[in-house]
Amino acid sequence: MQSGKVALGFRQSGSHRIVDLAECHVITPELFSLLAPLRRLLRSQSGRWAVDIELTQGDQGIDCGLRNFAMDGLEATEAVLEFAQAHSLARVTVDLGYGSETVWEPEPVTVTLGGVAVSLPPGAFLQATLDGEAALVAAAREWLAASEIVADLFAGLGTFAFSLAGKVAAYEASRDAHLVCRLAAARSLPSLESHHRDLFRNPLQPEELSRFDGVLLDPPRAGAREQVAHLARSAVDRVVYISCNPASWAKDARTLVDGGFRLAELRPVGQFRWSTHVELASLFLR
């Protein structure tokens, strides 16, 4: 609540202040159309300082996650269920302080990655836009087309892993993401192996990496200092590095170059429209 009314939008940079949205050309029209109904739903939360809302476009429709949302009693529960039904939501989850609990999901929510329907855990990481994702995946597919065995590091749900040719070993620290990737691979893509591994605490060692023809990594904004150091000492001769932070990418690129790699190609992808952020797809060859 701001000045006695519901303000629904994004946080101002470096601040807790919410910039109320009157229009938004970044999110999809389907997501934007839900903002006015959400404002009406949130009026019941007048005693709350802030409610965090996460909207994701899944295969079955919109997945809506609510955090710090008071849903006490039958009336409040019915209001949320009526809201979900009226707007044909794919799922509603509510976090009352003990993790996300699903209160509405008529059928299992999935997201399609590389032509494979993958279960979508609440709050899972996805690329920001479909066209941005397509550009990054296309670069990875092109640069790793000749690689028969590939390691996908920081694989998430399998955004890249399900799109790559040959055998792929996907490594991911999030247990939920690993499990849904593993399940989808077992059902639709036997050439993909999913491994649960924290690459910050337990990065792949040079001898483990050396069995791969190519390596793809898409780390968080902080980069992958320890893992890249091991890559530089391995026998791998082809690395595709996807990054949402040019600063951490530059540090890791320096490590690869010092280890005998050269930057063969770099493609900036502007999927964070009207912002200073840029995604990078890069190819390093030894």
C-alpha cells in the first residue's frame, strides 16, 4: 500500500518504493491483463506493508505466486480460489512464511524447453523473454553442434540441455530443478543425464571436465570463478559461456584466456528491454 491505495509494479532501483504500473511493454499482454484484477484482490491486504507477486507464463497459462499474502480463514481462501478460476490461472501458490503451498492447480504446470514439456516448480528460474531465450539457445546449438558429449553447468530446468544435440550431462544445485529435469529427460530424452551438484561448493574438476567435447555454462550474476578456474586447467577445447552480467563475465573470460582460450565470438542479447542490462552469449576456443 502507498498513500492509502494499492501500488502494483516493480521496485525502483536501489529502493523499496514501488513504481505503480499504468502500462508495461516488457511483460506479455496476458500477464499485464492480470494487473487490474490483482489490484482488486490486494485491497483485502490493507494491513500489509507489501505483498510480493511472481507471475510466470507456463504452457497451461499464468502461474501466480503470492508471498506475504494473508490468507486466513474460509472467506480469504475462497476469494483466492474464485480469483484463480475467474481468470483461468494455471496455478496459484501462497507463501505464508513456510514456503510455497499450492492452493490452485487444475492440471500440472509445465514449461516447454527444447520441445520437451518440463514440470515448472514454483519460483523456478527461466529466461526473461521467449525471444531472448531463443537467441541464446540458437547460439549454443550452433557452437556445440559438432560436440558429441556436452556438459551443461548451472543447467536449471534444462533451458539449454533439452535443445542440444548429442549426449548432455546437466549439473544443477537446486534440487527441485534437478528432479524435474531428470524426470522430463527420463520420459522424453534419454540422451540427457541430470546430476544434482552445487558447482560453487563442489565444482567439476579438470579430469572430470576433460571427458567432454564441449562445455556450456550459464551461472548466476556472480559468475563462476572456481568452476572456470578448473575449466581453464582442463583439456576441454570449446566453452560456451552465457552471462547476464558483463562484469563477472569479463573476470571469468580473463581466466579462460590466461588458461589458453581465445574469445572466438560474442553475441549481446538485449532481452532486458529499456534497461542497462544485457545478456551475453560467447564462444571460447582453445
